[in-house]
Amino acid sequence: MQNRIAIIESFKSFLGERKKSIDNRLRYVEILKFFTAAFILLVIIIIIKSLLPFNVLSDKLEWNNSAVVIIFSITYLLHGPRYFYESKLLKHLKTLKKEEKKFSDNETLNIQLKTTINEINHYKKNWFIVASVVIIMIASIIHAIIDDFEYWKYLKIPFLLFIIIISFDFLKKYNRLSKNIKEYEEQ
């Protein structure tokens, strides 16, 4: 079981200090998860509202007024999934340390966990994701500076595709991580 704890602790946290207790780190990650989900939901609402032919919500949620929100949402989209992974791993680590005598080491599950954590730690960027980030960031900055940026209206669909690709990648890794943890805790 010490092997599994070492594997979990190999996860590269964006939060830094591991000196804090698991409960304090978990509380902080849960807050970040909430803000990440809320911010991404806001961006999705803005995009969907802009695609509808009629005005549903406030004019403040217009695509044309959202350049700065889009810039921040890219950061949340790229780093947000890590908060969900870290939350899952911290809860598992808390369970392992609390009930140390219950679990026996399962080498196959440990190898799968290590592979998943390595994949999360050393994320190989997809060319589409990199190109999307560069194009959307440049367009957002230009639109924030110049209100009449003509091509801004054409970025709705690419940005929505960007969100979908990031979401599918997140769900794939998160489900693999959840399945591994569930199997280990149920043995």
C-alpha cells in the first residue's frame, strides 16, 4: 500500500505545498473545482445564447462582450481538470491513510494508476488544442483592444469544439482514474 501512496503523491499539483493536511488541500481544491465549473458553465451559456436566433438572457452575456471572459476561460479549461483529478486522488489518499490495514497492494491496479497519473502529469499537447488556444487567445486580445474585430463572430464554433475536446479528454482520464480507485477500494 505504500507503493500506491507514493504513486498518488507523484501527482504534480498546481497548488504547491504538500505540507498542509489532506483535509486543507482537499477543501481548497473543492473551492477551485466549484469556480472552474461555474466559469466554464458561464462561457457555455454565452456561446449557446449567441447561437440562438432570439435573445434569451441579459445583453451582458453577449458573445461580442466576452473577450476577457474567453481569455480567462481558456486558463480554466486547461488547468481545471487537474483540480478534479487532484480532488479524486486526495480523497483516495485520505481513505488509504485512514484505513491502512484494509487494503492489500494490487500491482496491476498500481501500474494502471501510475500510467494514468503519468499521462496527466506529462500531458502531450494535441496540435488542435495548441492551435486553438493560440488562435482564440490572439483573437480575444485583438477583440478586447479593438471592438470591431470582424472575425470574432466566427470563433464561437471553434471555441465550442475546443471545450468539447478538452471535456472528452478530461472525462476519459477521470473515468479511468475513478474506475481504478473504485476497484482498489472494493478489493
